[in-house]
Amino acid sequence: MGFGKLIGITIAARSEDRHYTDHMARTHTKVRFLPKGKQKHTEASAAKGVEEVLRILEGRWKLVILFHLFGGKVRRFSELRRAIPAVSEKMLIQQLRQMERDGVVRRFVHHQVPPKVEYSLTEWGQALCPALDALLKWVDFRDSLAGQEMSR
């Protein structure tokens, strides 16, 4: 299920939104103009971007932590620790600190006794949701292809 479907977004075209190119014949239904502001990546810049993404998301537990924080959830450290029992406390702290440094996670410390620390995703971190959803669909696609190969 896509993120847009999850929150029920639908977009309907209005007649005043039509452009004069709507009346022109298209050679193929998938031919579209690039949206303004989108930049094309060169092979080198795309490779550099992928390296940066992998640097930010590398770590055995970072994606698991992200899934526990998606949807605007605010979780205390102890809640995350209980939700991911296989991770050590030291590793969870390291992964959260790296994600905070990279701007993916926001850390909020309540000055009280005993100390209370809460974590949530930044707006930029929350924007990862559709990308990770696409990765899940990609894995499902592999499984469906493997199922087709087995039936042959």
C-alpha cells in the first residue's frame, strides 16, 4: 500500500487546470514534461547522491528505528529499547545520535528527574516514508518474480 493511498489522497483534474498541450496529439501516453525545479543527475552526481544516502542510512538498526518513528510518533528511549529487543542499549544510542547528527531524528530532553528523552522524526526524516515504501514494493516484486520462476 502506498503512502498516498494510506492517507487517502486523491487528485482530480479541473477544467481550468488544462493546458493548451492537452489538445495536442501525444505520441505516447507516458510522455510528460519534466516538472520545473527537478534537476537531472549525471552519472557521477547520482552515484555521489546514492553514496550519501547509504552513509546516512547505513547501520543495522537505523531502518528499524525509522519504522518505529514513522507517522509522527514520539517515542521515549525506553519505548524504542523495548520495541527493538535485539539491539543493545549502546548500539541504539549510537544509531540515534548518528541519525540526529544527520538531521533525520530530533531528540528532545526533558529536564527532570529521572531524565526523560524523546525521539521523533524531523520533517526531512518523515519524507523518507515514500522511499522506504517503494523499497518494500521492490522486495515484494522480487518475491512475486521468484514465485513465477518456481511455477515454470
